[in-house]
Amino acid sequence: MRVIYLCQHFPPETGAPQIRVYEVSKELINRGHQVEVLTAFPHHPKGVIPEEYRGMFYLYEDWDGIPVHRSWIYPSPKGSFWKRLASYFSFTFSAFYSILKSKPTDVIICNSPPLFLGITGYLGAKLKRAKFVFNVADIWPESAVELGILKNKSFINMAKWLESFLYKKSWKIATATEGIRDYMVRKGKRPEDVFLLPNGVNTDTFLPSDKDTTLLKEIGIEGKKVFMYSGTLGYAQGLDSILETAALIKETVPEAHFLFVGDGQEREKLEKMKEDLALTNVTFYGSVPVTEMPRMFSIADYSIVSLRNIELFKGARPSKIFPALSTGTPVLYCGVGESAEILNEYHCGKIAPPEDPQGIAQAVKELTSLGNEEYKTMSVNGRELAINQYSWKSIVDDLLKNINEFEKKRSNA
């Protein structure tokens, strides 16, 4: 099968969409399929294009065996919503050049958000005489409205019209969660035309391992129970609640230490909050390459996954859950809904109420006193769940099953 993956984000950037596109593309290529990735020049999360990519409109490169077409984007550092919108649209239009440079294809899988990239995916599929699969990881504009990012009513109405148009015109829709899949069916899409393409994990890379004592010593957290948050330090994660939790238990649970690995727009605010609260039990480590994350998980006793307390996030499956489970690291999930139900069902994590420092503090206290046998059970359960349901191999099996309908028709023609 011939596949084009159209997405705004791809390595060397880090993050859930980048990892998903890389891993799915790599697995498809390993199985003998033709794959090309059409993406923007690296610019996330700081809105700055690396020096080696500057001054170009288009570049073709081989990224670890994956053919990659990169085109220009207007990078938006910390700025207004309208600057981010200009960034989205700059790539929406420049990606047409990559469409023209790419090979013939059977299927174009287009990532959303940004929603506007669906315009390129839809028209590109028409140009290539290919099927258009819309891969929706976040319901937009609804999510932007609920988070208070988008307030202009005229623009919201326009975005909702485009959303409905793209859902209707897509051959199939791939969704990151069950909640989004249900939303698509309610929007009028036939159930057989919507399938799951969830976040996953490379279970061969993210393995349980002994603690890296050198790293523990470097950070200065030897002998501590480490609660690690890894990922974007953004508004949606509600990490101020975690710092308030750290303040509540600083004296009563001195063995607990909170380690933040990552970067994002909220980092300065959170570091100021740490300083104001005099939190000696919190460390901001900064971003690390994906290749270093198994080492970071080796020193984590628990992985914190936190979201704000809004209705939208009840259907979320944050990608950071799965590397944790794959390394045998139980998850402290500060949230409700789909992810909480999964962790409870398979007994590989503990649930705390979102944006509730008192409730999170109680969960931390219980986890720090957990017995070795109970901890081991949670660890093993998480690893087994990751292998059986969230490895990239199993996810690509499902992807091919859902798009092979077209391949079979093409073969029989």
C-alpha cells in the first residue's frame, strides 16, 4: 500500500503527534509499504526554526529511513491566538508544494489539529486520486472554546462549518480516543467509517529497567519516591495543582519528590510558583530527547499524568500514559473519564481528582506507603497492557485492517 502522512509536527520535535507519525510510518515501512511524510520545518515548542533548517521553502530528507518532505511555516513563539493561526495557515498552503513533489499514493492520512490542515489533506487526496483519512486527535474548535483560547463567534462558526465539511468529506476518520469516535458518530459518520488510531508506545524501547543511580545522584534525589511528570508544561495540564500538592505534603511526606521533565509555555510561571512556595521537593529538569526518556522512567517510581477539570478531557487518552506503563511505572492520573477507567480496570495506576491539591495529596500519601507486592502487581499489569493493546505493532495491525478495504478493492480491479 502507498501512504502519505500529512502532519504539521514531526521529529526532531518531541511530543505525541510527532512520535505517533514516526512510529506508525516506521512500522508500515518495515512491513513493505510505501510511506512519505509531509510536514513543516521543526519549530515546536519554542516557535523557533533550528538554524540548519532556516532560509528554505522546501526540503526533502531521509529521516531514519522515512522519506520526509518539509515545507515552510511561519513559526509563532509565545504570541496571540491570531499569530498561531497565521502559523497554521502558512503550512496549510505551503504543504501543497510537498503534495506535488510526493509520489502517487493510495491513502492520505491527515493529522488534526490543526483543523485547517484538513483542507490540504482533502484537496491533496483529490489531486492524487487517493482516499482521505482524517486522523483526529483533538476535537477542534470545541477544545479551544472550552479552554478559553478561542472567543471570536464569527471565527468559531466558520471553524465549525469547516469541521463538519471535513468530517463529511473524509473517506474514514481515525480517532485517538473512544470519546472522539463517539463524537464522530453523533456528528453523522457511519460507525464502520470511524476507527481508533490511539497513542501508543514502542514496547521494545520503553522497557522496565533498574534505577539509574548516576542520574538520581546528578539530580540530588537519591532515596526519594519520585513522582515524575514528563511532557509539555502547558495550561491544559493543570500543573499548578501539582505544585500546590507539593506544598501540602512538603513536611508530612518528605520522601516524595516531584520531577518535571519537559518544557512549554507555562514553565516560567511554574518555576516562579515553585520559588514563591519555597518548594524544595520539586525539580524542573527541562526537556530531554525521546531516546533519553527510558532512562528518565528508570528513576521514576510513579508517572504523573494531569489534566484540567473540564468536560472535554473526560474522553482524553494522554500519550504520556503509555511509555510509563511500558516501563512498568504505575500512573498517578489526575483526571476522570476514559483514561481513569482504563487504569482502574487493569489496576496499573491510581486516580486522583483533577485540579484538587487535597485529593492529589491523599493519593500521593497512599502511593508512597504502598507495599512492594502491590507495587510489583501494578507494574506488571501496566507492562502487559502496553504490550497487548498499545504497542505500535498492534496499533498498525488495526490501522491496516481498517484501510485495507480500499487495498483489496484496488487489487481486485
